[in-house]
Amino acid sequence: MPRAKRGFKARRRRKKILSLARGMYDRRRSAYSIAKRSVYKAMKYSFIGRKQKKRDFRSLWITRINAACRSQGISYSRFMNGLTVANITLNRKSLADMAINDPAGFENIVVKVKQVMSARPSVNA
């Protein structure tokens, strides 16, 4: 019976790792064992970064909405509560975009929220 060699599978696996290591410095791009470690670590960081990006953008949108609300004389938390009460379903991304690119439209939403909140009985009273 002929001897079964591993064939192309090991080469294909190594080639895949080395192609992912392109652009890295020194032996990280050419030596398989070193490249494997750095590629795995890079993949771990990229996974974490994709999650972090979502957090960072949400924080940025909240900051922008808060600044626009404060200039209209209402706090962020009261504004978001007012949106819920007024049944306005706009997400933070579109609100932040509107606050920057369409201040008049954002002001209209703030006026509507203030009307709804003033018509609503106060919880503290």
C-alpha cells in the first residue's frame, strides 16, 4: 500500500495564516509560528474592536443629542422620556444626525416634546 502523505492541506493552512499576516513587520509576516500567534491576537483585537465601535458611536450620539437639547433648554433624559411619551420612534443615530445637519427639524421635535411634557401631569406634584 502506498504511503499517504499529507499533501496540500498543511500548506493551504499555513498559506492562509501567512496571507492574513501580510503587512506585518519582520518575521511576523514570513515565519509561520510567529505569524500564527500575531494573526490570532490581531483577530482577537478586531473582534473586540467591532464591539467597542458600537459603544463608542452610541456614546458620541448621546453627547451630540445632549448638547443640542441643552441649547434648546431641556436635558437629555427629559428629552428621551418625552420622545417615548410623544410616541416618536427615532433612534439616537438619526437624532444626532438631525441635531447637526438639520437644527430646525430637531428644534421642531424638541418643541413637540415640550408640549407633550407640559400637558402631562407632573409625577412629583
